[in-house]
Amino acid sequence: MIRIGRRLPELPPQSERPDWVEADPRFIAEATTRAMAREGGGWCVLDASHRIGEKPRKLRVAGRDLVVFRAKDQVVAAPNACPHMGAELHEGRVEDGRVVCPWHGLALGAEGRGTWQCLKTHDDGVLVWVRAIAGEALTDAPVVSPRPERFVSGVVRMDARCEAEDIVANRLDPWHGTHYHPHSFATLRVTDKDPDRITLRVAYRAIGPLVVEVDCTFHAPTRRSIVMTITGGDGIGSVVETHASPIDDGRCAVVEATIASSDRKGFRFARQVAPLLRPFIERRAARLWVEDVAYAERRYALRTEVRSGALRVVREPARAGAAAAPRR
Ligand code: FES
Ligand SMILES: [Fe+2]
């Protein structure tokens, strides 16, 4: 392992306790509960801004199929069923800022029509958000955490059989990093933690034996987002935002934006070729999320098995025996 990039100050001697002891399930559960208690404002992330264009897309959010497209200077998100006879609007085309129904040509736009009304959307330049979650105190705009001024970015979106809570819990367990993703992380040490913020030093693998060491923090600005911010080493101010967007009961989309910055001279050039860098950023994030989706799905399966009583079978023979015991 060869360290490249800025040197960080030495840390005090490390705890000898193995990661599986440090990864205290009670701490992760408490941090997750506190994150899930935060406001969401009804907002969730749909996808990357650059992937929402004039071609209508169907995206399912919180149990509803939406048609999503870009119309001039705004993103339209509305029910995917045509108010005339129910055709799927994402199969239509956009003309003059309106989606034209593929069955009989009804044109529908941001002004709405009868019960067919658009949802509020927000394009922050990297991600597109929609206000589609019922049962929460609604806000005019989503909580967008501070980002670097100049950056290159990449966004991945993946579906998972779990709930937002499981995605959040995965991000609040940094201790799995070097064990579960050895291809990406060489060393990882949690340097400070409370249920609202976890601080760590991590050496991530750049190429071959070369690693870059940074200090970073994890926190949850809303009940559906976790933000990792680099606070020391190369790329200070860079963030990785992980958003969990409910699709349906027990299904959730992970949308993760890597927003990287640097004060190094070469970064100006990197920004000029940002579209070329994007696939590399996204491939790296996707590799991690294939594994983390499996983690989140496993967590969800265990939670729901316990809830449905499937795990109770282990205890049942003992109870049956007790019931059969002779009365006194
Ligand atoms: S179903 Fe859309 S115009 Fe008829
Ligand atoms: Fe992970």
C-alpha cells in the first residue's frame, strides 16, 4: 500500500478492538432512529438532472407511477395515467413543453387538467427532486446540503428490496467498509462518533497499490439522506450524498451523487472534461452499491422476518412443551 496525496496528521494509537466489536448494533440502531426522526418535507430524489430530459420517463414513487420529463426550464412530474382513458403517458412524446398522449393526442403540461395535476419538483443542478411523500409536513423546497462551488459529479440510481431505513442504516455502519468492500477501501478507522455524526479516516484505493487517505464525516440531514463530507486531505468539501426514495411497500431506490472537488491545479482541466469523468465516477459508486444494496436487502429481510414471526419457530417447541406441562 503506497499513500499518495496530502499527508494527514498522525492519529493517536488505535483501539485494539476488532471492527465487529466496534460496530455496535445498538449504536447503529440509535443513529438510524435519530436519522429517521428528521423531517423529509415530503421530498425525495428522482434521479440525476442530466438523466431527466425531453423524453418522458416512467418512475414509480411512493406507490404512484409518474411521468417525468423536462419542459423548457422546469421538470414536470405528474401521474403517468392519461386523464382521458388511462394510457401510459411515458409512451408519448413531448411537444412544446407538453406530453402528448399516445392514444388520442391529448397534450398535458405544467398547468394540469382536472384531477391530472403536476407535483412540485426541484432541480438542484445535480439531482431532480419531487414532493411526493404523503403524511409529512410539506416544505417548499428540499433540504440540499452544502456542496462545493466547483465540482465534477456522477450519479447512480439502483432499486432495492428494502425501505429507506435500511439504506440509511447501511451508511451509518462505516465499520463494514474494509471487510465488505476490500477492493475500494484499504484502511478505515472511526475517530469519533455520536448518534448524529460519525467521523472517520479512510484510505481508499486509487489505482493498484496507491491509496489516498482522507478524513470525513457522515450525517443525516433528512430522514432519507446521508451525506459524507471530506474534511481533511485531498478534496476537502467534496460530498457523497446518498438518497433513499421509496418506490413501493418494501421497495426503495438508492440515488447517490458523488460531487467531487479539489484545490489542485489539475482540477480545472478535470472540470473541462467532466462528462468524460462521469462514467468512471459512476462505475465506482455502482460497484459499491451493488454490495450495499445486498446489505440493505438482508437487513430488511431480517427485520420483516422478525415482524412476521417467521423467526419465532425457533422458540415454539419450548412454548409448546410448557403448555403441555401438567397443572398443579
Ligand atoms: S387516453 Fe390519452 S388522450 Fe385518450
Ligand atoms: Fe458499504
